[in-house]
Amino acid sequence: MSPTGHEPAHPGASAQENASQQPAVDTAGGPDAPVDPVTRERARARAEAIAYREQDRANRAKARTLTNMFWALLATFVVVAFLMIVTWRPKEEKVRAIEYTAQLADARKAASWIRGPEPLPEGWAATSVEFRAPEQRPITWHLGTVTSEKKYVGLEQSNQTNRAYQNDELGKTEDDGTSTVRGVVWQRKTLLERKNENALVLVGSGVTTIVVGNAGYPALETFAATLR
């Protein structure tokens, strides 16, 4: 008997009574509880649908970006091409004319047979000149010109009369008839190693004179007629 005079409660009965008073815990949804296959399939399908929509949205955004970039680049190209067409102008090659008469006079003092245009045809310009002094055998004289049509005509002279000099200046050639300039007969030559080039060749009195260029025989004859 206890000091209070009451019988002690039975321990087992008290535990059972306390347990009966605790709220019931539903363990059906615990981590180890089985999942309904239908629910699992629905969850999987829903997750896949969400992922598909997100990927589709990303793909469409990317496609729009690439399309916009393409059209922007195309528009830029069209504008640039239009401006180039509108503003383009053929650039004419500038002819750097030189003065040759002083060198011609000096050359004649050393070799009286040297000839030069007096004057050049109208619209023509001298572009190169060279004289090799007598101590530099053989003597040679060169004058290069550009016609009013921007074609080349050159004069080559030397105190060599052998075929080797012509070969050095012209390469392989083929006879192409004759031209008579101021009563003098010149031999026409077609240059086989240079495209669209011809020459007039005059050999006599120990001198070879060559008029060569791509301006055609009429221009070569016009130049030859100016030589004095």
C-alpha cells in the first residue's frame, strides 16, 4: 500500500491507457509505402510534357534569333552592295609623265644617230627613258610612251645590227608585211611571246631602230613618223 493509502496503478494498464490516448499515425504514405503504378505513370508523363514544352520554347526562341540574324545580315549586305554600285567609279590608272628632251639632247651629243619624237603625238606622254653611254658597249637608247588610249609604244635603238639585238628586245617574232612611213619601209613584226604586241623594225646605216607596243600598227606608224 502506498503512503497515500491508495493502491498503485498497474504499470501495464497505465501504458496501455496512454497509448490508447495518442493520435493514430497513418503510415500508408511513408517512404516505404508502395506507389500506385497509374499515379507513377501520370507523374512521368506530366514531367515529360513539361520538359518537352520547355525545350520547344527554347528551340523556337533560338530559331527566331537565327532567322532575325539572317535577315539582318542580308539587309546589311543589300545596302552595302547598293552603295557600292551607286558610288563606284572606275579608277583610271594615273600616268606619271616625265620630261625626256634634255636626255635626248645629251644622248645625241654622244651618238648622232639617236632619234626621238619631235614632238610626241597629241595626248601621248613619255613614261621612261634610258641611255647607255658609249663606254657601255653596245650603245642603246630607250624611250617609253603611253598613248591617249592608254596603250604602250616604245622606241629601242642601238648600234647593233645583228639579229641577236632584235631577239633580246622582242623575243620570238614573225614577219607581218611592211609599213611605209614618210617614204621609208619598215618591217612589221608580230611578237609571238607577248600578247597583242607588234613592232616596226628598221635596220640601216649601222643602226637598228625598233618601235614596239600594244597600240596596233597605226599607232606605231604615227610614232615612227615623229622620229627625227
